[in-house]
Amino acid sequence: MTIATDKIETRNLVAGEWTDSDGTIANVNPSDVSDILGHHAQATRAQLNDAIAAAQIAQKQWWAAGIQKRHDVLIAIGKEMMERAAEIGDIISREYGKTLPEGKVEVYRAGQFFTYYAAECLRQIGDTAHSVRPGIEIDVRREPVGVVAIISPWNFPVATPAWKIAPALAFGNAVVWKPANLTPASAAAMADIIVRQDIPKGLLSLLAGPGAELGQSLVEHRGVDAISFTGSVPVGRGIAAAAMASMTKVQMEMGSKNPMLIMDDAELDLAVAHSAGAAFGSTGQKCTAASRLIVHEAVHDAFVEKLAKAAEAFKVGHAMDADSQIGPAVSEAQLASNLAYVETGKSEGAELICGGGRVEARTEGFYMAPTVFAGTQNDMRINREEMFAPITCVIKADSYDEARSIANDSEFGLTAGIMTQSLARASHFRSNMRAGTLMVNLPTAGTDYHVPFGGRGASSFGPREQGQYAEEFYTTVKTTYQSAGEPA
Ligand code: NAD
């Protein structure tokens, strides 16, 4: 067991300097409320203005520095993150409540986004064309958009900003980053790695603060050229409206209600393992969590029985204990919301199969038992609203067609999975499921770093993130017509 006792006081990174401010917030360990990691400064409007002004200058220097420089810096950032994955992963465990392996894997993967986009810096195959008018040549090039505002949630406090900051820098932009107020210390650790590189002062600023004030000021700031947001749908809608008003480019990844279809020909034990892992991993606080398990009636009862056993077998405990498999909810408010959803499910007539309440651990924290509801209908609130909780709901279906139709009946469309041994069904699912990311015989959670990630419906808005597709958002296209002039 390793419990860190060091204090981590965090400041804001403004125009290349770590800067204090008057207001601070305590950073509480959700596994042990007596453990205050430290305090983190809340950025002011004046600091935001300074950060954006510095970013505008730094961006031009960074773009002028060229592709080899950008490549080398991104490689160095990625390598350091991978080397320090355990150390920074510990911070994530302590301030957020992910288990130690989950925290470490997250940071390592964040490093991989930087090394991947280092390579993308060098991929410079452009487009040329002959004009329809004789004597004129055309080329089409990509240029950076400028200053990118990055707004990230608490649930992947390092990986999510990494998959935004890495392409932003690779394609020549500057970044002003507002992390979630629940996870400032891991954000500061990553910002510190970036800012210690040989980069222009102010290329990256990190400003912590409340979303409704600081975040809103950032998205409305006229010095921002593009906004990349990951978070909840209601906040995303507000950001989209602000971006439309100022004609600012915007990209958003938001919530979901990911379905997983368990068919009558599924390998049942594998289906249970994948469902439980995707539903309860990271305490259910994943946008890709399996929250609607749509199960063929032929295997329904056996599946529910095995799923309940799997859920009850998880060891819930202090995120930094080696034997913990599920940590606490991120905050008291999140736990209260989870427990309220249990009451909602019961009042809607769902059958509580297991869990549903708090769990005692060796320290006082926001622990909750993995929870399974069965006998649920797709129109219940517990199947319509993202709970972000270790709660999953089983819906019985009488056929594949019914299961897929239930799965598609949602405002969201981030990930969707099917467990089947039929190639025909898997192919049909692939063509007819309305979601941005599909999983066949795999959990709904768990994606690679080199291919696009995103959803449909209310889950995503704007160009895709990750892989080569990120270029669309982080660059703008310029078409140049050139004539050699009159021949001499
Ligand atoms: P949230 O929407 O409350 O906050 C996200 C970020 O937006 C935070 O930094 C917050 O401070 C900021 N914010 C809040 N109000 C703002 C405003 N008015 N203007 C500008 N910024 C504002 O979300 P959260 O609770 O931090 O994270 C959980 C949500 O994130 C879930 O809905 C989850 O599905 C979603 N998520 C989605 C993905 C994805 O890729 N689709 C990945 C991870 C998390």
C-alpha cells in the first residue's frame, strides 16, 4: 500500500510563468476525505487575458520554428510522460480515485498521443492542381487555426487533454487549457512537462477555475480561434451557442448511454467479463461505459445471474490500495447523484439485482457498490440519462432486431458493442448501428490512440478527434493560385 502524504499546491501557468491568485480550492482525495492533497489557485479574468495575448505571439513563433522542432518537442513530452506514468498516475489515483493501474495506464497512453502526433508533424504530403485557366498552378496547404481553447473534464484528467494538446501543438497552434476543478494536480504535472521544453513562452497556458465563470470567459474570448471541449451535453450546448455567436470553430465530445448487445450465441462468460469491466471500470465514470446491457431472452437469466456474481466479486476500496479494483466516486456530489439514480430506478419499477448503496472501506470516502438493475425498460430515466455511475441496466430483448432497435433508441451515439459468434449479425450491426465507435466481442470502453474517436447524435459535435482525422479541426485550409506572370 502506498499512500502519498506530500502536499501538491498548484498554481496557474500564465504566459510561461507559474502564477498565484487570491482564490484557492482544496483538492480532496475521494478515497480519504481527511487527505487534502493541497490547494489550487483559481485563475482570474486578467490572467486569462494575459494567457491569450501571450499565446497569440507564441503561436506565430512556434509555427515558424518548423516541423523538425515540433516533432522533437512532442517526442520529448511523450517520452517523459511514459517514463513518469506511475508517478503521475499516483496523483490521478489520489485526486480522482482511479485505481493505481488505471492511473498509470492513462498517463502512459497520454504519452503515446504525443509520440504519435510527433510523427504527424512530419507527414507533409500536400495537394497540388492545375488551374482550369492556362498558366496558373494551384496548391492547397494546411495552416494552424491559431489559439485553441481546450476545456477538459475530470474523468480522464490527463488523457483527454493529451489527445487535444498533442495535435494542437503538432499542427502549429498555441493552447489555453482549462482543466476540471476536481483534477488540478495531474493537469499541472502534465503542463509542467510541456512547459519545461524549449518552446515559446506562453505556447501553453493552464488556467483552473469554475466552468461557468472562467470556462465561459474563455469560450467567449475574441482572442480564441477554436474551442475543443469534452464534457457533459448541457455544458456543450452552451459552448456551441457561444461559439456560433462569435463564429469560432468548435469541436465537442460529450456524454453517452452506451448499449452492449448480448446475443443468444454469445460466449456468455466473456460477455459477462466485458460487460462488467466496461460498466464498472473507473467506477463507471467513463463516457464509453456500458450502461445499457440489452440481452437476448434465451440467455437473459443466466447472464443476469453471472453478472451479479461478477459485480459482487469486485473489491471496492481506497484507490491506492494494491488490491482495490474499483475506487470511489470522484466527489460527494457525484456519489449523491449516483444514489439518487438508484432511487429513481426503483421508483420506475426496475429490479435492483445487486449493489445500490454505499460501501464501507478502511478510510472515509465516496464508495459505492457496483449496481445492476434488471427488468428495465428503455424509456426509463435510468436508461435515457447518463449517470456516470457504477450502475448498469439490463434490458431484455426477444431478438437481435429488437435489441438493435432498442440500442439505437437514444439521443446519444458514442460507442456500442455486440457479443455474438455470428459474422452475419456482427456485419449487420456494423452497418446499422448509429454510433461513432463500434465494438464486436469487445467491451464498449477501451480505444486506441492512433485512430479517430467520437460519436453521433448528442455525443459529438464538429470534426472528429484523434488519429489523422484531428488535422481537420486543428488546421485551416489555404488554396493558393499562382501565375508565373507574363513570359520574358
Ligand atoms: P462538465 O461538462 O461538467 O465539465 C467539463 C469541463 O467544462 C470542465 O472543465 C468544466 O469546468 C467546464 N465547464 C463547465 N461549464 C462551462 C461553461 N459554461 N463554459 C465553459 N466551460 C465550462 O463535465 P464533467 O463533469 O467534468 O465530465 C463528465 C462528462 O464528460 C460526462 O458527461 C462524460 O460523458 C463527458 N466525457 C465525454 C468524453 C467523450 O469523449 N465523449 C470523454 C470523457 C468525458
